Amino acid sequence: MTEVEKCELKFDMDLVFAALPETHRRAALLFMRGYTQQEVAKELGVHKNTICNWMKQFRLLYRQFCD
């Protein structure tokens, strides 16, 4: 990946994260750091299915901004 591509990807990810509510953003960051959905749910005090739904939303936004 070139430096320009890395810069473009970072810009795209900034747009995705800016479009997420704060709690969803925290969940996505934890998940990207290797936490399981169950661990993220426990950390944020929500049900595991909630995290699953948030990750679906994150993937849709990522596709929207990064494709």
C-alpha cells in the first residue's frame, strides 16, 4: 500500500467513525483491537446482539464511505 493509499484509507475511516455515535465508535475500536463481540458487550454494558447490530451498521458505513 502506498503512502497516498494509506492517507486515503485513514481519511475514509475518519469519515466512518465521525458518522457513528460515540458508543458505537467505542465498540468498533474495541472490536478492531481484537476483542470478541461478547467482550465488547460486557465492556459497554450491552447485550451481545446489540454489538452484532452495531458491527453490521459499521460495515455498511464502511462500504458506503470506502468503496
